[in-house]
Amino acid sequence: MDERGLHRLIGTIIAPEHLEDDCAVVPCADRLMVVSTDMLHETTDFPAGMTDWQAGWMAVAVTLSDVASMGAAPGQVLLAVGLDRPERLRGIMEGARDCCAAFGAELVGGDLDAHSELTLVSTGIGWVEPGYLVRRRGARPGDAVAVTGRLGEAQAALNGWEQHRRELLEPQPRVREGQALARAGVSAMMDISDGLALSLYDLLAVNDCGFAIDTARLPLPAGVPVEEGRLLALYGGGDFELLFCAPQGVVPVAGVEAHVIGEVIDERVVLADGEPLEPRGYLHEWSG
């Protein structure tokens, strides 16, 4: 059983539409509040050699990436720390604070507990006007499919390409880009934390259309052989770029590095170079 299978179980207990997006959406006066929570464990989420400062940075960055995917501006972040050793706390909190400061958020509290394994749980709150909220649902046939930045860099670092180690350890949430894309009129958006292929299937699950990409148009990690880079771009996790769909004429958007990689099609399938794309990437899994 993997995490997406368990999401379907949760959808039998709470309203399934609450599970469709990167954030929950809560009306608040004349604005919308978007809220996301992420849990990171040392053994599964923090690569060997990561500093405590980088762990704190990453915990905040992954949550701000969710906020960005909704077209929202970051507001507040809370960080719960399951701490294995007390001497690690200062570095973790300083990294979390510095990530907040870099992207316009404020670290306002959280929780602290003793754990056998370092565990960080970040909750991010963002704010957006109703007309600029972007959800995963909304893609239409004929829209362009595009991504920000480059794909596969985090996985390239895990594969030994050291020039991409900063992208792995200090991800940069596309906060400014998410807001600019929302204002430009993109039709659907999400972040790519689990890899491009799985993200396309996540879009497929909530839209009444499909997606066809051209792998020759993928923005690949620099310095990596093309064939390896293409596989990393399709299936590697940890990039925290944005995947979005946009009506013709919207892209390019001023100030946003984006690459059109395909188009939205009528048939509810995910295709790469005309063939079905394998739905694999980064997944938490349980045996049994």
C-alpha cells in the first residue's frame, strides 16, 4: 500500500474534495486562507550530510511550496519538532526562521517533544484573493502544460551529481512565481515534490482531460547525460517546482522561468512522446 492508496481511504471518511489540492482552503472575510501541513522524518526525508540548519530550512520550504502552488502569498508558519538530541534545536529553528524570512513568511510558534528519530512537522498558512486562487482542477483541452525551473536536480544529487547538492538540501519554493502565474491566469497548478510523472497523474485524477508531454522539451539537470537527466526529470522527487496548465497566450509570464513541455488533451490519459507514461516517482509505502 502506498500513500496515494491511503489517501483514497481518507476520502471515504472526509469529503474527497478536501484532498484534491496541495492546501486546504478556508474562507476568511474577503480573502481565502490556504493551509498545508508536512511531516519530515530523518531516515526518509533528510539526506546524509544534511545540517540541522538545512533540516529546518527544508521543513519550511516544502510547506511554502504547497502555499505557492495555490497562487497564495505566504503568511505564518508553525513548526513542531520531535527532537532526538537537544543540541540540534538551535540549528533547526534558525534554518526554519531563515527560510521564512527569505520567502516572506513569519515563524510564529509550534510544538516541541522528545522523539527517538528527528521529526519535523511544518504547518504553513497563506493568503489569496478568491479571484487568484489556483487549484489542481481546472485544466482544459488545448491548454499548455508547463513547469518552472529545472527538473531532476534533487534526484541528480542523490545519484552522485554533487553540483546539484544545494538543490537537494536547500529547496527553493516558487513563492513569487506561483503568485505571478495565478495573476497571469493559469488554469491549474500543483507542486512537483514527488516527481513529474506522479504529479501528472495527480492532475489526471481531478480533471476531465489528459496530458501529453514531449520529453525532448523537459528542462534537464545541468551536467547530467541527457538520457539519465530525462529519467530524473520524469521520476525524481524533491524538486519543488510548479507544474501548471495555461490557456494559449498566457506563457511566457514576466519574471517566471517556465518551460512548456506539452499540452492538455481530450483523452483522460498521460502520454510521453505519444506513449503511456509510467506512473512512478517518490512514494511512501507500507508492506503488507
